[in-house]
Amino acid sequence: MSGFQVTTLGQFIIERQSEIPGVKGEFSRLLRDIGIAAKIISREVNKAGLAEILGETGNENVQGEDVKKLDIIANTLMIDCLSKGGECCAVASEEDEHIIPITTPQAKDAKYVVMMDPLDGSSNIDVNVSIGTIFSIFERVTPLGSTPTEADFFQPGNKCLAAGYMIYGTSTMLVYTTGNGVNGFTLDPSIGEFCLSHPNIVTPKTGKIYSVNEGNKADFPAGLNTYIDWCQQIDKDTNRPYSSRYIGSMVADVHRNLLKGGIFIYPMTTKKPKGKLRLLYECNPMAFIIEQAGGRATNGYGKRILDLVPTELHERSPILMGSEEMVLQLEGMLERETQAQ
Ligand code: AHG
Ligand code: MN
Ligand code: MN
């Protein structure tokens, strides 16, 4: 590839700024700050095996989950980059019980808040399997200059201005949307820049991959088990059986399905009636990206993920997302099961 043909993330952000109504340079600078954090986290993730930063911290997070050292490193790096940038007035993170107001002088009049899952797929860190970072940006609803509150974070996903993820895989990628389609950038380590590699990602209307933790099958709604059985039946007209693919890092599972076509499912179960994934940090940003790529994301029971109004920072939601036809089919099976009860 000739150097002259490369579009860097920084160039792209500036070029596309005018497409987002009402936003100016501050918003572009905030996206740029996240791009910087992405490079630093990528560097830390890549050398994790050498730097004694694998393993547990010995603590649990607010949700009772084991915290890895890299969870904390990624969390701190993101907050540091957002604090230095000065465009973000507060952060809500999966790793912190409360919101974190940014108190640096340069953030005094900042008008955006960021929600994030700094490290997604923690259980895969120590075994060298793809992990990610998820973020979303909203405009604050409380007055400029005042202390940010939880109200700034209890906005439905349909108010989101931008959402994206980094995936630390065979290469590091940053994929994001500002509501005008989805674009993907690959980090070229030789120049230290994210370069546009996947312009205007459109997800296939249907696919052959279903991604769900089938270890929980005994606790699944009957309609989901009916769907899984259907995916596994032999039928040459519909290319079945489908392939079951589940990495256990949502970012990696959703990224693969986004490009190839497929459905990602984290349902309600008898043990976890609200599912596992967190609405603010995981469901909303990924749902925004999937919809912007032409896919569908719902809670499986008639609600678009992006229309759910959060009432708690760490609330969870069941989620189905991916290729539209696959999600619609599973929704139909779940609905028929509900009606039969
Ligand atoms: P996190 O590492 O941020 O806690 O997220 C883990 C999530 C998600 O990435 C993944 O899809 C899911 O948990 C896996 O859960 P199960 O092991 O229950 O399938
Ligand atoms: Mn996660
Ligand atoms: Mn996480």
C-alpha cells in the first residue's frame, strides 16, 4: 500500500466532523483522545506476557467479578487520556461503582460523558485470546460547568453520539460509528497510526454463525433452545447446520459476526433473569454499531436495546444482535414460547 493512499483515524475524524449535527472540534478531539488511549492499551496488551501484568489483582469489582491487572490498567489509561484531553466531564466504567467526574481545569466546560468497558473478555487475557475495549459518548444533560450526575448517564442508547470498540486480535482494530455508518481502522504498528481498512461496514442480512454460551442451555428460555436445535438441523436449502462460534469476548464474537454475518446471543437465564451483559457499557454501544451496519439488536422481548432507559449504572439486559433475519427469527420463536405459556 502506498503511503499516500492511507487515511488515518485522525484525518478521518476531521473529514467527517461536519456529518454530525451540532458537534464541533471538541467532539473530534474527544474521539482523538480515545484513539490515543487505544494505542496505549494495545501496547500494554501486546506485551502483557512479558511485563508481569497478567493475572488477578486479588480484588472483585462492584459486580463480584474477579478483576485482572489489565482491567485496571486499561481503566486507568482511558480515564487518564480522557482527563488530559479536557473534552469529557465524567466517565462511567464497568470497573467503578460510581461515576468519575473529571476535575482537571481543562475539563471545566466539557460537554460530553463517556461510558466504557475498559477490557472486555477478561477471562481470555491470560490465555492470549482476543479481547477488547468498548466505549460510547453522550452529551451531558446537566448544565455545563456543574458537577456531572448519574442523570448524565441514564440516557437511552438512541441519544448516543458515538460508539466504538477496540479489538486486540491478530491485529488491533478500532471500529466506530457516529450515526453515519460504521468504519474500521487497523493499527499499523510501523507508523503507530490507525488506518482506514474497513470503510462503511455493512453486516450481511443473514449468516451461518450463532454465538451463545451453550453451557447454559439447561437455563435457557425454551424458545432459544428451539432456535439452537433448528440451527443444528441438516437442511441444504438453508445451509444448515450452522456453525457455533463462541470466544467469550463479546467484542471479538460480535466483530466476527459483523463481518461474516451471524447472531450473538446473551439471553436471560433462570439463574440470571436480566442476562449478564451491561446495558451502558456493553449492550448499548454494540447495539448502536450493529444497527448502523444494517443489523438488529433487541432484548428478545419486543424492545430495541437502544430504546431501553437505564435506571442504574451497572444494570444488565438480555441481548440478541447481529444479522437482521436471524435476530427476527429467534425473536419469533421466543414470542411463540411466551404466547404458549
Ligand atoms: P467482561 O470481561 O468485560 O466482564 O465481559 C465478559 C462478557 C463478554 O465479553 C462475554 O461475551 C461474556 O461475558 C461471557 O460470559 P459467559 O462466560 O457467561 O459466557
Ligand atoms: Mn465486557
Ligand atoms: Mn470488562
